[in-house]
Amino acid sequence: MSQKKRQLALAVFLTRHGHHPGAWRQPGTADTGKPDFRYWANLVHTAERGKLDAAFFADFVGQSGDSTRGIERRHAFLDFEPLTATAALASITSHIGLVATVNTNFEQPYALARRFASLDHISGGRIGWNIVSSLADGAARSFGIDQPASHAERYARAHDFVELAKALWNSWEDDAFEGADKESGVYLNADAVHPVHYRGPYYHIDSVLDMPRPVQGYPVFAQAGNSEVGRDFAARHAEMIYAAAQFIEDAQAFYKDVKARVAGYGRDPDTLKVMPGLSFTIGSSLQEAQDKFGALEEKVDFSGDLNLMGQDVSAYPLDGPLPDLPEPENGKGRWRQLTALARRENLTIRQLFLRFNAVRGHRVVLGTPGDIADQIQDWFERDAADGFNLIPPLLPSSLEDFVDLVVPELQRRGLFRTEYEGATLREHLNLPRPENPNARTAPAEAILESAA
């Protein structure tokens, strides 16, 4: 790793209207749910103007046929498929990283490795992969999965998937296509191709990827698991982990835990960037910020079905306590955080929804630009975070406020870049480029076994 001064990392999680459930009803937000590429382009250009490391695109895939009850009042995350969106955005941006969420339950390693390699070349090395293995009921039904795998098995399969994808990206050495000789008719160096003969617990393949090795070697790997299995998966593979914590003590404990796990797998702990989510509302004074946030909360609709982190609590009194409910198969870590907060502070379902569910358990900061910068600096310097995944409550205005008011303050404090350095997402994050284990030292047809 480089001895470059530690620098704050900042990504932004973009949605159609903003992350707060009351956002879509605010003046100035998009008044339609129809896909609009210009809207997304403007958001990403704003983030790039602020020199942010990356824009992050989630994917809430699959709506089952019987999930439409109350859909007329539901603020849905329905928009472009992330790989398609990042391909288009790569062509109109030049520096910012683009992180696409792809679920390993619905893809095949070869096809996905090919698409990510293509995107990394198209973008000049600015692509990241948010690796997801969750399997909500609606998604399972949409893809015709009758017997969903358990939480642990889905992570095990995701591990096998990632190992195979890496093997495919390594099937070509970086300089394989750089020596074409028209005179002799030799197009590539035959010693630079390494056919993959992969035998893992869930996948097997004999092939060579029909795309050169990505510019970055591999896309930057991101992951958002908070459970024990999720943390361990991140320690083995991830280079960015999106965490959720409302209190610095919880964030510090998470930071220490995952960094130790990374070291346990023989990796440099600095190669995993811990990036909690941060919701923020900015005003010229604390009162103005509170008033702006209050306007969002006033527009939250409690009249339809009520869902807390995947659990339907519509049958219970809104102003009563959270009942004892079975732990869900998806989002185990977040559910434990939610129930712990409910018990610790004796919150009603209504209070819990506004306090936790509206921001999915992330830190909420209200105040002046200096107040927001103080909170960021405090967590960064006290080993609670390497950076933050910004979750603007209201778009586009919250992001514009952050870029125009908070970023300059962070720059004045020497915490954040004033210009991009380097060209790739790995270079932005000061992450090493993965070496190709096949590079002229291994036999041309090494059999690559996955780690069980």
C-alpha cells in the first residue's frame, strides 16, 4: 500500500427523489416515476463536480405478482437497471467512479464477468461492483425460485461466484493484446492466455473470457452485509463496505471488528474502506436544518401497509411497542440493530419508522455546513469510518447543498481532495490494483480451485 496521507472517501447513494420516504412529496422533486436519464446524469455531474469518489446505484430487483396491494401510495425504487445506467453514465463523465449493484442469485459468473470487464474498459477503469446475495420473497417469485437458499448458503455461493469471476478476469494477462504484429501475422501472445478450469462448490467452467482483463484488474468490490456472515464475506473480498450505525461507539466497534477480520485473511486492513451511511440536512442554522427535516417527516404516509426492514407490522398499533417478531432471512444485521434500538429507547412503531426505517439505520446529522463537517471529521479521526456513503434525504437539493457547502469545508480542513488524482476508482480510493496470479509464472492451464 502507498504511504499517501489518509484521505476521506466519499460516495453518494442516488435514488429518484431522495432517501427520505417523505421526499417525493416535497416541492422541487421529480413529479414522475418514469425513467429519466437526464435526471440521473445531472445528479452524477453534481457529484463529480464535488470530486466525490463514486456514485452508488442500488437494485431492488423483483416485484412479485401479489405484492401490488397498496402500490398506489408506495414510493417505489423503480428505475434503470444498474449496469445499463452505469454504461450510459460512463460515457458522459470522466472521473467519478460508478458502482453497480448486482445480485449473485440471478446471474451467471461468465456473463457477469464479461459485462463488468466491458464496463471497466468503457469507463477507463471507474467501475465498482456492489455484491449482493439477498433474496427477498418478491425477487424469488419473480425469478421462479421455489426453494430459496438459506442466508449462509447464499453467501457461500456468492463467494464461489466471486472466485470464479476473478479467475475469468485473470484468464488474460494485461499485455496480451499489446504486441500485434501485422507483418508476421501474430495477433497476440499465446503465453498470455490462461484457460480457466474451475471446479467450485456451486460452479464449474472450462473457458477463456472473451474480453481482455479489466483496466483495474477487477472492479472495486463493495458489500453491505452487517451480519456475522456478511462481515466475514466483506473481510475476504470487499474493498468498500457500506455500514449502518447511528452512534459512534457502534461504528467504532464495527470498524475494529471488520478490520481485524481483514487482517485474519492476510489482507492489509487499509484495503477495506469502511463507509457508514450518512443522512444529512443542511441549513444556515440548526433551526433551519431542523425545519427542513421536519417538512420531510410531515409528509410520511402511515395510511397503507407498514414495513420495517422487510417485516410487515401493519397489524400492530402504530403507537404501540415493536412486538417480538422472528428474525428475517434477509437483512439480519439491520434487523438486530432495529430491535436493539427499539428496546433500548422504548420506541413505538411510529417512532422507530421515523428514527430508523426512514434512513435504514444510518446516522442522521442536522445543522450548518460546519456542523456536518464536524461530525464527518470526528468519525473519520476516531476510527469509526474511512469515509461515508452519503444518503441525501431530498434530491437534487440535498446533494447540491453538500457539494457546494460541506465539500469546501472538508477541503479547507485538509480532509478531502481539491482535484481528482489518477484516473481509476482504485486510484481515487488509494487501493492496490490486484495482481494476476497467472502472470508468466504459472502453467498456462492452471486448475483454479475455490477456497471452500
